[in-house]
Amino acid sequence: MTKSSRRLLGLLIFGALAVAWVYAASRLWQTSVPSNLKLPKVDMRALVGSGELHRAEHFSLVLDLFGLAGLFLPLVVLALYATWGHRFMRESAAGPIGTGMLLAMLGIAILWMAMLPSSIGELWWLRRYGVVKYGYAEMVIGTWAALGAEFLGICLIILIVMGFARLLGKHWWLAGAPVFVGIALLVTFVQPYMAGLQPVEGHATLVQAEKRLAKKEGVGNIPLKEENVSSLTTAPNAEAMGLGPSRRIGLWSTILDGRFSEPQLEVVVAHELAHHKHNDLWKGIGWYALFVFPIAYLIARVTRRRGGMAVPLAVPLFLFAWVGLATITLPIDNAFSRRLEAEADWTALQTTRDPQAAKALFVNFVQTTNEDPNPPFWDPLLFGSHPTEEQRIGMVEAWQARSGG
Amino acid sequence: MNEHPVTLHVMDDLRRSRLTVFFRYLLYIPHGIWLELWGIVVLVVAVLNWLVALVIGRPAAPFQRFIAAYLRYWTTVYAFLMLVANPFPGFTGEPGSYPVELVVPTTPEKQNRLKTFFRMFLLLPTVVVLYVVLIPAMLICYPLLSFAWWAAMITGRMPRGFRDLGANAIRYTAQVGAYALLVTGTYPCSSPYVGMVLGTPVVAETKTAVEAPAAAAEVPAAAEEPAAPEAPEAPSET
């Protein structure tokens, strides 16, 4: 085969893969929310009150600044580490993979230290607004201890990447990416068993309602559980978790503490059931799989200048490339997440047919989380995994208009 | 007198990286998990090895090598955790790879069947000594709140006395482990003068030392007395 025909074949394969990628992405992107749905302008001031709205705007603005620090400071730190990190190789007596693990762990450790002032500042702000309940020492010790789990995770990643790189050379990403997808599947599956879920107590009506709503959404029997977070935060939340037999709905204890009415809680439950109905956790893994291949390929390309992932010298650059690419893809990941959340909201409205409860719920979210219902455009881009509360209320009103309510 | 088939060679230069000292507990975690997993297999192998030793009068050679590698690895991991050495250890227990290294016989020796049969009971007195040796070493050398941790964090060096105390605890524990796992028939020695060689590079003599344990006793004369005020250490200490 000549050089030009090899090149042509390569281009054809790349083109076919690109088409398949775009097709898969467009399939995952589709939702059941009507494409011609126009969200009306919502007067949040009338719904929440100008005092509360101002408080939420102020709270969110400062929180966003800490968020920006949390997003871009790691890039700066890891860029420096990519340049100087190889010096820590002298602290290792291990082989290439062990040394790679050490460099990766030290990179994360340095990042933790660099982020500590920003994390403390963010905690001060959250405490000021009564969103979290733990203190500074607990945070520092807790995050230090949590580094242990991060160290284990990064060691596993380095073992996979460097192990395959030593076996397959520059093509390690072809074997590594499917393993990462497998790990994502496993983590999603076992998450409900690790989350310390407990039976929901004192909400018998809600438990009955969940059964009714699950039947209505056609998702079968999905246990409703409670996650006790009351010692940590006051923020309300709920989540759909698990795959197949491990599917659960976890309600944070903070959402069951009396601040939300039963009809509002039913909307929450219907929303989480909708995630299971639309297989959103599977979609999330599919979306991750779509990105992990090109990201792993790009990392393999970038780290070649340091000798490739078979040598520990490339590990600091690997960390930087990995976090950098994850940051670049963050807006599209958030956009995907917002679409799934919007679809779950829509399905919840279709199931409960209770727009008043839905609207009250979203207003209540603003009041209990202090989050700006209509933040500046870059906020959802960088941090918004859910539609803004204004958009969610707008969807309720659009649904009402369509349903003749 | 320095003869014990299980000998700890300490070639550490007392320099410590503050960053790895600060995060030492966390850096130990992957090794801790690997040590546990390896230890489970060693436990099974040890039982089989015990049966083999009862039947043929000496341990099986493959089992001996496997357990010896585990003991070497265990030594490097605890030397790292207890700040007895600075570098991050490897995961294989490969000889000649770490500044604190256990030289263990890899060729099985003939062992008395009666002593083999009652090995667990014979180990009982060592448990008392283990407590005496280990507790002060743990209080002084374990990361975070110990004297040694603070000293290493502040000065970037490990005080020699603390280092030697930790090394002695590791040496004795390794000798107990080697005796329990039938790697040697020689009883652990509580004296810090037996089975510990300070300032002697094991790397250069690795092959011969490991293949022929008797050679481990042939250490340079200058290093034969670890208690000597200034046994030759690494250049940076002078």
C-alpha cells in the first residue's frame, strides 16, 4: 500500500468515525421536550420578592467568583506542574508505573494545597448564608482525608494508562478509553449501594405517591430512599441513581425537613423518576464514552513530546492535558445535562399535571438555596447542570399554556 | 556480632522531602491496599508452605521466593510510612531497589519438623518484644503527629536516632515475619546489633546476597557496629 493510499484510507476511517460520532451525539441530544417550545419571560421579582432576589444575586455572584477560581486555578497550577513536576521523580524508588503514580498523586496534592485558600473562602461564603453547617477545620481535615480516595482513583487511572501504554505504545488510548467507560458503568451501578441510603420515614403519603407516579411513568418498581445530609448542609436536593436492579431515587434529608409541601415533593419524585424513564444515566455514560475516546487520543498525542504515557516523565503533562480538556468540554457537558434536566421537568409536569406545585417548588428552590434564578449568561455555561429557576418556571408556564391550564 | 539470615540494610541519607512527608499517610494508601491483597495470598501460601515443610523438612523454593519478595516489599513500605526512608517504594519487592532493604534467604534451608509444627507457639514470646519495639517506634515515627514527622517537616531531615529506632522496629518485625512464614529457622533477635547494617549499600551486593544469604553477613567492617557513633552514612550526612 502506497503512502497516499494509506493516507486516504486513514482519512476515510476518520471520516466514518466522525460521522458515527456526530450521529450518536445527535441521538443523545434529542429529548421529548417539544422543539418549538417558547419559554415566556417570567417576572421573578413578583414571584420571589425583590429582597430575596437581590440576596440570591449577591450570593451567586460571589459564589461564581469562587467557582471561576476553582475552574481556572487548577489549570494554572497544573500547567506549572507540567513544567516542573518531573523533578519529583527523584523522590521515587519505584519502577516507571509506581513513579508515575507518585507524580500523579503529588500533582493532586499540590493542587489541593493551591486550592485551599479558595476553598476556605468559598466555605466562609456558604457559611455566611447558612448553606453549609460544617466548620473550617472539618473542611480542611475532611478534604485532606478525601485526598486518599482521589489518590487511589488517580493511581488506578495511571495504572491503566501507563500499563496499556507500555503494552500498546502510542495506541494505549484505544484500550484505555473502553476501560474508563467500563469503570464509569461500574461506578454508576454501585453508587446507590455506597451512598448510605435509608428508608424514607414519616412520609408515607409520598412513598405511596412515588409508587403511583412510577406506574404512571412506566418505570417499574424503583425504591425511594433518603440520604441523611442534615449535618452538612441545608441545601435541598434529590437524585436518580443506579442502573437496572440498582436503580434508586435518593431524597436528601434537607428536602424532607418540612420546607417543601407534599405536592412539591411529588414533583421532585416525578422528575427523578423521569430520569430513569428516559434512561438518563445510560445516556450520561454514552455521552462520556463519546468524549473519552477523543480526549484519550488527544492526551496520547500531547504526551508524546514527553516520551508518551509509558514513561513517568509524561505524567505531569497528562494531568494538565486531562484537566484542560475536561474544562474545554465543560460547557457542552453542561448543555447536555441541562437538556436532560429540562426533559425530566417536562415529564414531571406531564405526570403530575400540577403546575402550581411545580412553580412553587422552583420558587422554593431559590429561597432555600439562594441561587440566582437568572444568572449572567456565562454562569450556566460553566456551572449550570440544570436550567435556571427562571427557565424552569418558564417551562411550567409554557406547559400550562399548551395544556390549556 | 551481626549474623542473622534476615538482615536490614539501611542506606538512607536522612534527607526528607517535606511534600512527601506531609502527605505520607495518603501516599501510603495504594501500597497499603496492595500489601493487604498480597498478604492474603501470602497467608494461603504460608499454610501450604508449612505443610510442605512438615513433609519434606524444608520449605518449598517457589513459596520461599514468593514470601521473601513479600517481606522485602513490606519492609520498603513500612520504611516509607515510618519515615525511615525517603523515596516512594516500588510495588514488587524487587531486591536492590530501595535504600532500606531486607536481605532474606531465598533458598530454603532445612528446618526442624518439630519446631515447624509448633512455630506459632514458639512465636508467642516475640509478641511481647514486638510491643516493646513497635509502640515507641510508632509513637515517634508515624506520620502526622509524631516527633519525627514534625522534625522532618521543619528541618527537611530525619533525626538519626528516630530513624534508627524505626529501622530497628522494622528489622525485628521482619525477622518475626520471616520466622513465622518459615523463610528462616533462626529465631528473631531482639538486639538492635543483630541483623541490621547501617550505611551499607545493598544494591551492589544484591545478587549474591539474595542468592546466597550467608553472604549478607559479609558486610564491610566499618558498618558492622550500627551503634558506633558515626557509622558511615550517605555523603550528605557528613
